[in-house]
Amino acid sequence: MNINRQWVLAKRPSGLVTKDNFTFTESPIPTPGEGEVLVRNLYLSFDPTQRGWMEDRESYLPPVGIGEPMRAGSVGQVTETRHPDFAVGDIVQTTGGWQDFVVVAPNQGPMGLSKLPAGVSPEMMLSVLGITGLTAYFGLLELGNPQPGETVLVSGAAGATGSVAGQIARIKGCKVVGIAGGAEKCAWLKNEAGFDDVIDYKNEDVNARIGATCPNKLDVYFDNVGGEILQAALNHINLNARVVLCGGISGYNATEPVPGPSNLMNLVTTRSRMEGFIILDYFPRAAEAIEDLLGWIASGELKYQVDLQEGFDNIPDTLQRLFTGQNLGKQLLKIADPV
Amino acid sequence: MNINRQWVLAKRPSGLVTKDNFTFTESPIPTPGEGEVLVRNLYLSFDPTQRGWMEDRESYLPPVGIGEPMRAGSVGQVTETRHPDFAVGDIVQTTGGWQDFVVVAPNQGPMGLSKLPAGVSPEMMLSVLGITGLTAYFGLLELGNPQPGETVLVSGAAGATGSVAGQIARIKGCKVVGIAGGAEKCAWLKNEAGFDDVIDYKNEDVNARIGATCPNKLDVYFDNVGGEILQAALNHINLNARVVLCGGISGYNATEPVPGPSNLMNLVTTRSRMEGFIILDYFPRAAEAIEDLLGWIASGELKYQVDLQEGFDNIPDTLQRLFTGQNLGKQLLKIADPV
């Protein structure tokens, strides 16, 4: 059957993303041109930054157009090839989007097109070795520059990025405290991921608990959430602290602008820095990160979790899981098995 | 007469500083011990950061204690010496405070004690070559790192720090836009200080005017005010912008926490940095700054203004001038002439 199922952007969200923002549609399977391949998506990646791609505003990538398949990272299998470096059956990483099939070329789209390294599963490629793992690696090490003995606080700590960032800080000899929502996530961070301490923002006073768990103050704060938790962290920064702005999920679904921290002057009195980054800029250096990450996984120092949903029909609902905090670890969805 | 007039901190401010926060008192003139000198204050420096010193909170300097003379930078004259490097009659810079006389030693207090270089007047020492000039120099060049052809926006641009920061940016080959309050300040910036463009925040839409005057966006934003103007600037930052947090005078007299910018995520999408600093950290490098600043003054490239008040009785009112925007350029007050 010549059918390419798609979830296309139907209307831009106001507030929380719902299934109504997307429309299910069917179109013909596209045909690759010279230098292109046809990929069947097997696994889709779900990332908080996708919320921003749905907005009609200038950002680091153009907005997804109304009527276009929702943009998403993916792992798929080559089913037709007109590029000499790719053979039918190859398992590849690309920006497949919310659809069964995509035509791509190696230098096309934010993720390009690349074969998975030997021994790397799709789940691993889209989580700890993928955008979220690389984001944790370069954000923490390049911007955070953690030194042995320093204190590192991570918000969104049970998420795909935060959990890796915190563990890398631990591996680098830092004291690491994580902020996450709920007992299950906190238990995983402490018992499996080896965080020194955890703060349950749903049940604890975050500001007081940062003070209690970080008596030497924060040298690095790796922020995935923004909002009140960013403000609480800024109350406790050390001299020459580095605040790594990775994301601000607490504000992504807001319908009104969310006020920023009222204590930015703490950056002045402590001579501290707050810096943002986009992982796309570090893609040329992905190999060095992947080598380190694979090594730490092999040695048992780095744990990761995948929350794997299944079924094409469940794609829109799966995106919502990120914003309601349902996912524990990297959110993926499997569409199909490789043949 | 053995009388040392003083204005001491009587109560901590809530909101705008008023004369009621201080009490006039008279005490005996202190006597220098071994290695100390007695200095008679001639000129006092007024700086927005003094507002922070009046608060009972941890910061980069301890708070001024209730009943203590208000802390202030000063230029004075040595009237009694027990230190071999200082002679009676020397004109010196120190942290003299709001009083006629102070006993100091070279390594004591945030400013230490140093003789004025030959040919440097007290007004020059306390303005363009003093804390505000050094703040502009190191904040702009070290944190802002302006490159020729880049666009630099300065708020509080007619102030003692902002006016120097903007002119250094111009000297370094940047396009410079300043934000100030009122036609007189704006005219001085454009006609005397050579700013490329000015924005009158009291009479213009700052956000719209930044967009109109900075079509290539902001590579450096040197912020002296915080609040809504910081938010407006963040709407217009370029890729890899540097936001230099120098001060936040718009919030210094607030009685409630002032919300921060709601658009901090722009730091992420543009891969930009916001950084604070305290000029005390750069005092060991003051000589290199003073050499450059003196050269630019001599060549006519760097202009500065001093708002000189007079009279011991007027000290508390003169501090208020900073927060009501009355001063044009560096705020000083003369207590006495040298003998």
C-alpha cells in the first residue's frame, strides 16, 4: 500500500499542547531523488523543545508549518536508496517527523542522516547518545565547567538530559543534587543514578532544601525548568557560579509571559554567569561525547532510562507526557520494528 | 576644634532613601596608630551601589552598621601621618565615608589608600578614573568583549559608568546606542559623547526604539538598570550576545521583589551569556585601565561630566539625586578645599 501516515500540525497551541493541535492524515509515500534515501521511521524522539517549534516565532529553527508533519528526531530503516553511502536495511538516525516515511539526504535537516554505530540500539541512540545526552554532555562540561569538589544542582533531574548531566557531574568528582517531581523519580536518582541528594519539588520547599543540601552553595546550576526553581537556585549561588540555561519547561505551555527571577542581581554580587546554548552547535563534536558516554555506560557509571510508548495513534498523547511529568527518562515511541 | 562631623546610618531604608535614614552627629577626631594616617575628606563619591550597602543582607561587602558613618569613596588630604609612604598634605583616595576625618591604612577598606597620580584632579580621580570609570572599562572590555562593527547598547548611558562604557565601545569601533532619561542627557550623549543614537526612556517606546536603532541586533548590552529595559534589550540580542550585568538601579529602591525578564529563554535560542561582576576584583589591574583612560581623555576621545554638589549638610540629599535621575554624569560633593 502506498500510504504514508502522518500527524500534521493543525493549529498552533495556546497553553498545553493537546491532540487537537494535530490532524491525522494519509499521503503517498514520497520518492527519493538522486542523492536521497527513503527511510521508514521506527522510533520517534519526544523532546520539550518541540513545544517551541510549534510556535510561530523566530527561533533557532524555523517553526513547523501548519499542515506539515510535526518535526521530530527519529531512528528508521532505509527502504530505498539513491545515495552510495546508504544501503537498504541500514538503521539510521535523522529528523523523520511524525510520519511513517521520510525522504532525506545526509546534509538535510537539523539532524542530518547517519548510520547508527555498531552495537548501538535505537533506544540508546535516541536517548543517552542522542540530542538529550549530547545536550547534557556539552552543556555541563563546556558551559558549566564543573571542577572536582564543586556542588552541582540539576533541575528536571529525572529527565533525559538532567539525569545524564547530573551523572556526568558525579563522574567528574562533584557533589550532585537533583530536583525532580515525585517519590519514584527521586528514588531512581538517588538509588540508581547515584545523586548525592534529591529534592522533590512537588512535596518539598525547594528553596529551603537547596540551602540544606548544598551547604557550600552552588557552583553550577544546570537548569531545565526556569521559573520559580531558577529563582530558588539563584538564591544559593556561590562566587563565580555558572548557571547553564538548557531549557525552561515550566514556561513552555504558558499563555502569558512568565516573570523571570527577581534576584538576577545575585549574578552581580557573586560575579556569576548565566548562559544559554543550542546543542546543534556542538554536533560537529558529537564523536568525542559519544566515546565518553559509551565508556561510562560500559563501566556502569552512567545509567539511563527510556520511557517507551508504542503505536502511531499514540504519538500526540506521548508528547503531552513530557509536559505533565509522566515520563521517567527519555520519552520515545516505537512505530515499527526493523525488517 | 576636635570635632569630626558625621552622617551615620540611623535606620535601614524601605523604598527610596531619604534624609531620615541618616543622623547628623559629631564625634572626636580619631588618632592614627602606627602605620595609619589621618585623612580629611575633601570630595565624596556617590554611587548607586551604596543603596545596597544600606541593606542588612549578605553581599560583596558587609552592610554598613546602624550608627556607623555611611560608607563612601572619597578623596582627601593627609593631616597626620604615622606611615612612611604618606606625608602631611598628600592628596589621597580612600573610603573616607560621610565624615570630615577618617583614619586609614594602605591595605584597609575596599578602596585602600593611594596617592593621586600627578596631574589628576580629585574630580577626575573619583569619576572617569575612579570606580565608575574602572567599572565601565573592565565590564565592557572583559565581559562585553566588543568587536569592531558590533552593536553595543548601554542603559543608564548618561551616568558615570554608562557614559564611559559607551564611549569606550565607540573607541573600539562599535556602533553605540545609549538609553537615558530626558532630552538634556540624550543631547549630551549624542553631541558630546559621540553616541550613534540615543533612546529617551522617559518619552519613547524603548523596545521599539531598540529595534529601530539597532537593525543588526545587540552584540553587547551593558546594563545599569535592570527591570523593563533589560527585558526590552533581551528581545533584541544577536547570536552569541554578551549581556553585562553592571547594576540594576531600577530595582534598588523597590519595597517588593521586582520580577525579572520573562524572556530569559532568548539567552538559550541565541546562545547568549549574561554575566555579573564586581569592580573590586579588578583593582589589581587598575593601572592598565587608568593608562588607557588618560590617553583617551588627552586625545579628546573620551568626555566625562561631573555633577558637583557642595556642603556637608547636603550629603544625604545628594545620594537621592542618583535615584531620582537628577545627576548628569558622576555625582560628587565637595566638603572642603585642600589646604
